[in-house]
Amino acid sequence: MTGPRRRRPTLDDVADDVGVSRATVSNAYNRPDQLSAQLREEVLRAAKRLGYPGPNPVARSLATSRAGAIAFMLDTNLSAAFSDPALSITLDALATEITPSGHALLLLPGGHDGGPHADRVLAAQADLAVAYSLADHAPALRAVRDRGLPLVVIDQPVVPGAARVSTDDRGGAVAAAKHLLDLGHRRFGILSAQCLSEPREGPLSVAEAGQSRFADNRARLEGYLDTLAAAGVALDGVAIWETSGLFREPAMKAAHELLRRDPRPTALLCMSDELALAALTVAKQLGLAVPEQLSVVGFDDTPPAGWAEPALTTIRQDLVRKGKIAGELAMRLLAGKRPPKPTTLDVELVVRASTGPPSRE
């Protein structure tokens, strides 16, 4: 036979042991700034001695009507998302900003709809949602609106009433294309991130590229193509190839297709550093010297761009600042404040060894 089950220690037991009120014990866990360091340490020692594990998170959520979590909505699955260093840097900066508030991050991976399934958003125990680069009209956004959750958007899309921080995608693309034009290039290929609804890889027409559900892709393509056209480059000769994600393997297949064209492009404009690094690998496999026979420009300036061989010319965006601002916006909305005007961060062309004048062959 087993004996009677031992009663689980409660907050009241700790309060009685220390000789303080229930509120004092609660503050030791939830509002430590309200106690002296000595008193808080005394409360926590008593709790440990009695075996009190701390406030029940479910009960606390019911009492405060707060979940204590922020839903971070991705446009793709987790393995694809975390293959992108730009996301990791941005997410880390956001998490650092919200950590002092005690909020946890609830990651909601996406799928074919350009964001998480609406049912996941409706069921998520969260006080606020962050949309990271979701597609236009993603069902997850409608679910956020139906729940009345405050919303912070990183990059895209534009959602009325939401707080937003983004990058000057068009300006960065213009700078990348102009750099290559100034070097003398006239034969171009564009390595594009996913544009159309379903994950796919293959050639894109200019018209199809302009219908992308992702605002940053549209802005970058417009920046590339408008700049090339203004310089007299015939757009029907610019090969655009869409990849199914930011994995280097599908990007390498795309780069192979672009570099097998006749005439072969002398310069590739790539929508991310990961795509550009894949192109550098393929160029090496094909025996093409970079930058003597092929110039490559990326976008983001993640750490691998500087480590590449040759080091990658790219468009730098301040990913840490973007994540920090997103975290600040989240805290502002959770405090009941109105969202400020959208913030657009400047970009910078970083010239390294992967670009040079086209060869005369």
C-alpha cells in the first residue's frame, strides 16, 4: 500500500514560512524590482526548501488574461527558415529585446499559404503576433485580425494598423544593378527567391516576377529591372530563375541553369547572400573565374558573405537593428500604445572581391 500523497507546497506556505504577504511572494517571481535583493533571496530560499516550484503559469495566465508569449509567424517551415542567417540574426535581436519582459517566443512555421495555417494562429496562446516576411493576404494575417491581436510586421506585407519595420529593398537592388552596370556588364541573370504561390523552381518571365506575393521580392526585382532598362539593357535578354527556398542545393541548380545559357551572363544579381554563395560554388564547379568571368552580388551581408572565397559583394542591411526595433515595437504595443509610423532602414553597397569588369572574350 502506498501512503497518502504529500500535499504540494503553495504560495501561502512560503508566505507563512517567511512571515510576509502572498503579494510579496508573488512579486519575488513576477515583479522582482518591487523587493529588495535580500528579501527576494530569502523568499526564494524558503521556496526551494519547502519544494515550492513557483507560480502555476496556467493559473497566472487566467488571472492576468495574458499568455506571456509572442507568436512569431514564419513564411516557411523551420528547417528552411533557419537555413537563412538573416532570419537568425533578426530573431536573436528581437528575442534579446523582449527577454526582460518575461515573454517567450512561440514559433509558428509556415506552409504553402505564405504563412502559418490560420488554425494555428487562432489556437496560439499569445498576447501579440510578429509577422516575418509573410506573403500578401496570408490567411494567418486574417486570423490575427479576427483575434484582435496586436501585430508587428518585419519587412512585409503592409497591414493597416500594424507596427512595421522594413528595409529599403528597392534601393538596395538599384545599388546592386548600378554597381554592375558601372563595371561594364550588359549580360545579366537574376537568381530570385520564391515568388509564386507554390514552392517551385524554374524560369520566370518579367510579368510573372512582377506578380510575386512577396513585397520584398517585387521591390528587389523592380529595382534590378528598372535600373537595367534605364541603362538600355533589353529585359527580354535578362534571365530570371526562381528557387524554391533559401537552401543552397536548389539555388545551385538554379545557378547551373543560368550559367548554361548562351550567351552566358557575365553578372548575377542574387536576392540573398545564400543564393549568391550557391552561385559562387557553381561557378567554381564550372571552372568560371570570379570575378574575371562572372561577377556575383548578394543581398543582406550576413557573416558568410565576408568569409566566402572570393568575399561576396552584397547589399548590407542592419539585421540586428531591424530585430531590435521589432522588439521595441512589440513592447510598445503590449503596453497599450499606438503603433508609430513605419520604419524603413537604409541599405549600403559593400564592394568585395566577387565583382569586377567583364572579360573581353
